[in-house]
Amino acid sequence: MYEWAISANDIYRRFGSLEVLKGVSIKVAKGKMVAIVGKSGSGKSTLLHILGTLDSPDGGDVAICGIPVNGLSPKKLAALRSQYLGFVFQFHHLLPEFTALENIAMPALITGMKKKDAFKRAHELLGYLSLENRSTHKPNQLSGGEQQRVAIGRALMNEPDIILADEPSGNLDTETSIQVHNLLRKITTDMGKSLVIVTHNADLAALSDTIYEMKDGVLVAEKNQSVISG
Ligand SMILES: Nc1ncnc2c1ncn2[C@@H]1O[C@H](COP(=O)(O)OP(=O)(O)O)[C@@H](O)[C@H]1O
Ligand SMILES: [Mg+2]
């Protein structure tokens, strides 16, 4: 067992002369939903990539489910990502040639699960996501909200402890955004996942347990909602 799903301490990241992250520390508890808000260019995606081990910091430490990631080989990092982390991006990045079912099953097929078992689990996820009648549809036959739900299913496929979502509703209309955020909230609660969501929509961030604001590469505000939401 681990104490923190994510523990990042004093993270620095620069691109050339641009200092993007200037000493960011953030901890995410198991089963909690954390939102990061802030203006475009403030460093939110850079931080999320580092928390997801897709990028390495120039300074500071990250631990995922108690495992320090600094110095792990690319192979070990890839294994850690596929076991512990699921990603949802602004653009769904679904594979256009594959059906909704196949897209959801893909992460498990890649890690060697039997096709029959992977499709069984993908079917269950389609049901959970209210997409059972979309299983044979290709991404371009789905609405924006449906595509994003399939992407959420894909993120859940390997039963990660943590989901990282970077503006998952940035490309959706208001009503569909609310549905996607409610779904992510429900997943956190139902399945005991930890979720970090980047969004510029303050109303939608209000569904989270804790809200941080990123400003010029530092986290400047922390609003704990647990008193309000119980
Ligand atoms: N790979 C990169 N190379 C150079 N600059 C980058 C790179 N990634 C991000 N940046 C710069 O870092 C800053 C923060 O970017 P980002 O983390 O994407 O912000 P946000 O997600 O808050 O909009 C921006 O000025 C961006 O141009
Ligand atoms: Mg971004």
C-alpha cells in the first residue's frame, strides 16, 4: 500500500531559457479528484506530463503510488505507466480504423491480454459508459462526447490507480463538457481512482475535492472543497 497516489516535490522544468515550472509540489491522495486551473501557457500540461512520467523534470522528485520514478529506464517507465496511469487528452487520439470496442481494448491487447478477455472487459466498460450500442462504431461515427467517453474507457482498460486528464472537455460544448466531468467524478468515487484534471473551466473544476491554480509556473492557490462536498 502507498500513502499518496501522486507525490511530486519541488518540480522544475525549463525549455531553453523559458522556465516553465518553478518549484511545484503537489500530492494527490487515493480516491481524490484534483483540478488544476490556470491561464493558457501557465504550465499545466507540462506539469501533467511530468506527473504522468511522459516528461522528466529538471529538478524535483515524482513518486507514483509510492514508486520513485526518477532514474527508471524507459522500459520500466512504460511498464509503470501501463500499470498505474490512464490518460485522457483534449483530443481523443482514438485510432480511426478501429471500432469503439477495439479502441477501449487496445491498452490491454498491447500488454498481452488474451483477445477474448480484453474484449469481455471492453464490453463491460462500454456498458458502464452507456455506449453498449456503439461498440462497432468507428470514431468518426461517434459524437464528440461519445468519442471522449471511449477515450475514458481506454484509459480505464488496464485498471489504473490514477487518471490524468488534460482539458478533456476543451473541445466539447457546455452540456457535453458537464457530462464528461460528471462521468470523471463518478469514476473517481465509484472505482476509488485518483484523478488529476486540467481545465480552464472554474465551474467544472468545482466538482473536484481540491482545486489548484497554476500561475507562471507555480501553484498559487489551493481550495479544499471537502467541507462543502462532504
Ligand atoms: N516541449 C516544449 N518546448 C518548448 N516550450 C514548451 C514545450 N512545452 C511547453 N512549452 C512552453 O511552456 C509554457 C507552458 O506550456 P503548457 O504547459 O502547455 O501550458 P498550459 O497547458 O498551461 O497552457 C508555454 O510557454 C509553452 O509554449
Ligand atoms: Mg495545456
